[in-house]
Amino acid sequence: MSASTNAGASAGASAGADTDVVFNYPFNIIYAGTKEHGIGYEGRLPWQGVAELSAAAKIDMRVFRELTKGAAVIMGLTTALSLPKGCLPGRTNYILTTKHDSTRAIGAADLVRFGANNVQTAALSAGLDAGLVMFAASIGELNAVFAAHYTGQPIFVIGGEVVYMKFKQFPTLNCIYRTILSTEQILPADTYFTTINNRECYYSKIRISDNLSFAIYSNSKTMLVDRKHYFDIIKKYTKACPTE
């Protein structure tokens, strides 16, 4: 996935201070990164502006859009504000930020204070009104929001770095969906998704080209079902077959 991993570590992307609280619902992580697991560089994607990765990045975005369509997506505030509208259409957006005061409803002035521009403020306000955008200041509060509003759709954590690190440790993690974009030269990065140990999980990979691969990781055999759906989406946009 590309747009979501645009964000790195920041206070606004914090998953809250409740370090002992576990997210209660089964979820997936999805991210795009370099071979070295770099997911951001100076507030942008490491491959942004790299001509030879332009086509690969477009395929990644198409796969991300289809895989997460209709899903619930969880992200930090920095990731949300890296999106053109501050949220993703066709999905329920849950935004984690310690800037959120859970004792009162969020208004347009709060969104501006968070750093949203006019377009983002309008889209986020509309999403709040429609119940498609929700804020939480901690994992405990996120659990409460899900208990009140969750309708059973797939859940994807989409960034940034701090949120990934927080959720990666939870036992309710089902699958990690990874896109690898690479060139002969190492792409610069200053934020990373921590390395995945292939020996500790089930693992499958599709190599599309020298520049693009997709992988799925899971601690459970349920990935065998998830893998087929994932690979079918990839094949739709690349006509690829599993090679690894």
C-alpha cells in the first residue's frame, strides 16, 4: 500500500499511552516498503519521484484499494493528514491521536488545530457526521469506539510507523500484507516497518518484476484463505502467478 505508509513517527501518530491494553478485534496490517522495510523519507514515500517505480506504485495502490474496499481502516493522525481528504472514501476510518479530547465531540476548529487543510476539514467533518470517521486517543478508547460502532467488516491498520509498531505486538493480528518496491540502489528512508521474521510465521510471496513483489505473512493457517483472495486481486492487475 502506498498512500497510508506516507507517515512516519510523530506524536500525532501515537497509539496512545495505554501500553498494557490490547486491541480486542482481529485485524490485518498492510504496508508498502523498500527491500529494507523503509516506509517513509522526509514526510513522503521513499519511491516518490523515482521514475522506474512509477508503474509499480500504481499497481500497489490498485491492489490496496480493492483489498481494503468497504473495510475499517485504522491510522495515526499524521497518516490521515497525508491523504488528500484526510480519510479514505468507501471505508470506515478510525484515527488515533493523543490530540483528541474524548470528553467532547470534534468540530471543524479541532480539525484545523490538528493540521487539516480546508479540503481535509470538509471531508473529515462530513465523515464524522456520517459515522465514517471516528477519533480515539488510545487503544482502550479505540476498543470502546469499535464496541459501539463496528459492524464486522475486515480491519486494516494502514500506518504510520508508531501505529504499526504498536499493533504488530497484539495477539489479535491475523495477517501482514506487504508490498516491496525496489531498485538496484537502496532508496533513502528515515522511518521503517520493523523486520518480519519469516521463520516465525506462514509466508507466501508473488514476484511481479525486479521492482515489485507482494507478500503475506500470518501466524495462523487462516492465511491460506486470505492468501487466495489477496493473490486473486494481484493477478487481476498484473496477470501474475505465484513464483515464491
